[in-house]
Amino acid sequence: MAVKIVVASAAYMQYAGAVCDLIRISAQQRGTGIVGRTPEYLADKIKSGKAVIALDNNKVVGFSYIETWSHGMFVANSGLVVDLDYRYSGLARRIKKNIFMLSRKLYPKAKIFSITTGLAVMKINSDLGFVPVTFSELTRDIEFWKGCEGCKNFDILQRNDHKVCLCTGLMFDPEKPRRPKLNKILIVPQKLPWRFIFERPVIFIKHLIRRQRLLRKRSALHKQIQRNNNLT
Ligand SMILES: CC(C)(COP(=O)(O)OP(=O)(O)OC[C@H]1O[C@@H](n2cnc3c(N)ncnc32)[C@H](O)[C@@H]1OP(=O)(O)O)[C@@H](O)C(=O)NCCC(=O)NCCS
């Protein structure tokens, strides 16, 4: 599976229908949480370069797009979707990273946020430097909240005056980039004493391999967070 992720442009307009279908089917499966958009709306996002598309040859297998609110003060990375057959392979992570970088490039001063009930998005955004916030920190732009009208929990949001709902708000604020708390993100175990190599050789070697793997992962994460912060 060689999935490539492209920044959309007018050259990718023919995929708008397929993206729309992917979002609709996923929303039906999930029952909540994804805002349905018309092909025209998505085509406009694609044409204006405010989206990323994951393509396996010519098949659309993932998507996300950028929306701006409160006159560009807030940016939302919306419509994240991955084809059912391509899930749990890290594709959403790749799409999110790409749409996040694109948002930072196009709107370097904007606060980037999302609202979600999904653990996957919470994990990915958190690794990108997002922090949980209450709805009071998000855009008050009424058009954004209108997007929740299709959600089955909309009555809860309405009852709470748009201040509380089942979704968690996550925000990346370029003014306050989160300092990497690497030890908290990835706990790397201490080195075992050398005597273990004679006493428990299998455990020692397994521990060493795991430690090396976690150190490599931590270093990659560190570089990614630094890159995100440097984009400010
Ligand atoms: C949510 C979605 C985009 C995840 O796509 P994916 O490509 O499977 O995600 P990834 O493989 O990149 O996984 C990223 C992380 O989330 C976890 N994850 C993925 N799907 C998950 C799920 N349904 N529940 C809990 N955790 C999940 C993965 O285990 C991984 O965690 P790890 O890095 O700690 O191992 C996909 O399931 C989807 O399209 N769902 C329907 C649309 C949707 O819900 N969109 C989000 C709207 S807010």
C-alpha cells in the first residue's frame, strides 16, 4: 500500500465527489461527529488549496480540509476521514500532520482547533502540540457552531448555550506553543545494570531493544515538536 498525501489544488478537482462519498459513508457508520459537506463546498476547498487528499493510485482513501473562523483568527482542521480498509495504519496521523503544517503555513498567526469525541484525534492532536480547552476558548463565530446542527448531540449543545457538549475542544495556540514534555509523552525505562546480562540475558536484551526503540521514537517526536514550534 503506497498511499501518497497531496496538498489539493485545481488539478485534484475530480476527486471532490469521491471525498464527499467517503465522508458521508464514514458519518453513517459512526453515527455522529462528522459534518456533512456538499461536493461544491469540498470542491471549493480543493480548488483553493485548503485541503489534503490521501490517494492510493487514483483512489481517495483519506481527506481533511481547513476552515477559517472569526476573520482568520481561528482555523479548524475539519472533515478528517480515512477509508475503512486503510485504518489503523497511521494514515490519519499522516493526514493530520500534513493539514496542520499547511494550516501553519497559510495562517501562521491563527489558533488552530478541533472538537472531537474521538480518541484517535485526541491522541494525534495532542502529539502535535494541541491542548484541551473549554468551548469558551474557541471561536464564537456562529457559522462554526452551525456545523454541529447535523450531529445527533446538537440538542445538548443548544441546551448548554454552546458552552458544553460531548466533544472535547483541542487547541494549538502559536502564541503559547506547548513545550515538549518528552518524558511524559514517552516514558523510556532506565538502563538495566550490566550484571543482568549474565543473570537474565533474555530480559536484558529485550529491555535493551525496547529502550532503543522508545529512544528513537522520542527523538523523532522531539524533532517534530521542534519543527512545529519553529513554524511560528
Ligand atoms: C478517526 C480515523 C480518522 C482514524 O484513522 P486511522 O488512520 O485509523 O488512525 P491512525 O492509524 O493514524 O491512528 C492514530 C492513533 O489513533 C488510534 N486510533 C485509531 N482509530 C481509533 C479508534 N477508533 N478508537 C481509538 N483509537 C483509535 C490508533 O491506535 C493510533 O494510536 P497510537 O499511535 O497511539 O497507536 C478513522 O477511524 C475515521 O475515518 N473515522 C471516521 C471519521 C472520524 O471519526 N473522523 C474524526 C472526526 S473528529
